[in-house]
Amino acid sequence: MNQLIIFDTTLRDGEQSPGASMTREEKVRIAKMLERMRVDVIEAGFPIASPGDFEAVRAVARVVRNSTVCGLARAADADIDRAGEALKEAAAGRIHTFIATSPIPDQVVERAVEAVRRARRWTDDVEFSAEDAGRSELDFLCRITEAVIKAGARTVNIPDTVGYNVPDQFAHTIRSLIERVPNADQAIFSVHCHNDLGLAVANSLAAVLAGARQVECTINGLGERAGNASLEEIVMTVRTRRDVFQLETGIDTTQIVPASRLVANITGFPVQPNKAIVGANAFAHESGIHQDGVLKHRETYEIMRAEDVGWNANRMVLGKHSGRNAFRTRLEELGVSFASEEELNSAFARFKELADKKHEIFDEDLQALVTDANLAAENERVKLLYLRVCSETGETPRAQVTLAVDGVEHNATADGGGPVDASFKAIDSILQTGTDLLLYSVNNITSGTDSQGEVTVRVAKGGRIVNGQGADTDIVIASAKAYVNALNKVLQPVERAHPQLL
């Protein structure tokens, strides 16, 4: 086949990044964006992990109509049935079942076959993965692959679970499986590569050249440890180097940058400036000779157009005079819909408040505004009501803060090394959660001195790591919002713990 299937696992494997857990509503927003991008398969989660994950997969299955929605399940009856239930309402559903290697091969093959057969009771579209296949013995891989295809698996995934492989080696594994497995022509071979050695994209593309026709990847390369293969890099390499791959994807590449920004905004994992395709510097030229070459003939130093991946597409700018209809229409184009007029009115009021502070409102501002509102709505235990910070040359910064905790107001004042430090200490004196601050990061959402600052904080308590986000034109207020958001998550009960997966 001349089509490369793009299987996005941002909502499942990407969510395994420490602190990157997403709510049901956030998963639906990202899923809608992936559908708009025309991703073939969206892996929405691991339904048996928790009631919340089950509901998130079911919610995605309800709203996505043009992409296949996939749920992950271990090779166990309860897992598979839970995934099947979550996918009942999907226009097209897939169960992705997997099993780890074991010192007793016969039992592994038997369980794998039983899992595929049980999944086929729910859907004809079943994918099987042999966990850590990249380090498994080739004869055993051939044996289990043949067995699961015979049992009805349409897709067989070969994951490099710990990012150990190198391109030639991984390509040899894929090529050997396709050549040696007698019924290989009855299934699509897929790859799922991790980036521990920085080779996830290279390994994936080497596997494609060896005959794999599905790549499992994530937006921005998000994922546990060093991440997964990056969707945008896979797609644009195949598109840019058609002479090498001679394949097509169905991806609408103009949606890549908007999707990247949405995922970064929701997860709190900003994109590094020099990230390929979606980094702020990806199409920037500072060298004089490069600038001259681009001005005279852009193909000299640009192998693809920035517009093709969405850098300058759909740049409608809203402002304080923009009406409710323009606001709603633009958000719908960004994949955000409102459940009621009351919800629309609330969002529009926040938009007007922002427009009074900021002359031009860009798409990135709108996405940050919606995310900020969702964070506030989902975390009701603690609310930031008031913040005043005094900071001047030669004086110790001091912060006064008022929080509503379970509806009761609390006030505190604290000094600190800077306005943010003072604000955090004041908040800590009220909540006393005993957390450790692991990360504090500030990024501008758009250009200009009136840009909103987007703050990400990462805190840990008892081995649990969570991210918090906040946005505001005042970065001290944005910082306080982000810290309160993170502490709200700490105060919530632990819903689940993911095992090491694929």
C-alpha cells in the first residue's frame, strides 16, 4: 500500500509524561484537533486504568466521527471488555492489546491469541503489540506475530519500548518479520519508538523503508522519559522526501502548528525554540548569507514552506471591538465548542477583559484563555481571589494573597527573594501542602510586551508529580494561577497509576 497510517498516541502514551495528565474535556479538545488534522487513528487512553480514563475514551469515541478511536488493553479479559465498552459509540473503534515478553513463550503466545480473539468480539479492528519487541528474540517474534494474525489481528505493532534500537537494526527486524511470517500479507506492520537515544524518528522511518505502514507517534514527541517519535517530524519527512519514501499520508499539514500549540498549552510542556517543524526558530534565518539566499530564492535554505505546516495560516486577529459571533466562530474553528449560552457568555466576558489589556488577540491567546478557564472550573477547592505584590529597588519583595479554600477565605502575607517567590510563600503558608517545586517556566504566548505570559510549574509530593499552568498579561499573576492549579491537583485524590506501557 502507498498510504502511511498515522496513529497518534498523544492522549495515551503522551499523557504518561510526568505531570501531563489530561482531563476528559482536554482530551476531547485535542481529539477534535487531531480529527481536523485527519489523523487516521487516535489512541484515546487506557480505559481500565481508572473511571476517569474510561469516561475520557468514551467521550472521545462519541465526538470523533472521521478518525478511528482506539483504546489500549492488556492481554486480559477485563481490560479488553472495558476497552470494548468505552468504544461502543465510536464510528470506528479499535482495541489495541499488548503483552510483555516472558520466560515461558508458550503461555505468552496462548494469552496473546486469546486476547485477540476476545477483542474481535467487540470490533473487527484489532491491533496487537509485543511489548519490548525491539529487544525480543526474532524467532519468537515471528511465532507470536503469525499466531495473532491468524487469530484476527489486522495490525501488528513492533514497539521499541525503551528506545534501545538503532535504525539499521530496527529496519532488519521489521524486514525479517515481513519476509519470514507466512501470513504477513494479512496484516499491517506498525512501529512505536521511544526517544531515549534520540532515535525515535530515525528508527520509525527506517522501519517504514523496511515495509512498516503504520507509525505510532505523538504531537511534539510528547511521552514518558525522553518521549515518542514526533508526529510532525514523521509526516513532514515523508512529505518532503517523497523521492525516498514514495508514500502519502492523509494528514492536513496546515493543522500541525495549531495542534502543537494546543498540546503544549494543555499539558504545560512548552516546545523548545529549535524543535524541528514546530519550534519558534524552525523557519527563522539569522545568518546574513542565509537571509540573502532566502530572499532571492527561498528553496535555497528552506526545504518546506512555513505555511504548509500552519505557521501563517488562519491568522484572524480579534480585538476589543470584535463581537460575540466572531469570537464563537473562531473558537469553533479551533475546536472549542460551548455546551450552553451561559458558558459562551462567561468565555466572552473573559475575552473582553483580556482585550482591554491587550490590543490584539491571537489564536494562541484564545486557546490559553479557554485552557485557563477550564483549569479554574475543574479545580474548585482552591481559588485565587486577590494578589498584591510590592517590589522595588533595595527593598524585599512582599506579597499579600487571598485564597478561597473550600469556600472559606484565607489571607496571608510573605516576603521573598522576588515577587513570584513571595507569592508562592504566601500561598504555601495558607495551604501547607508540603510540596517540592521542581520546575518554574515562563513563556510568552505571542510577541510584544503586552503578550500574555504562560507559566508552567511542576511540583512533587510523595513521589507524585503534577504540572500546573496559568496565563495572564501579568506574569506574577500567571505564576500564582499556575501554582494554585498545581496545588489543586495535589489536593485531589490519586486516580490512577500507569504501568510501564509499550
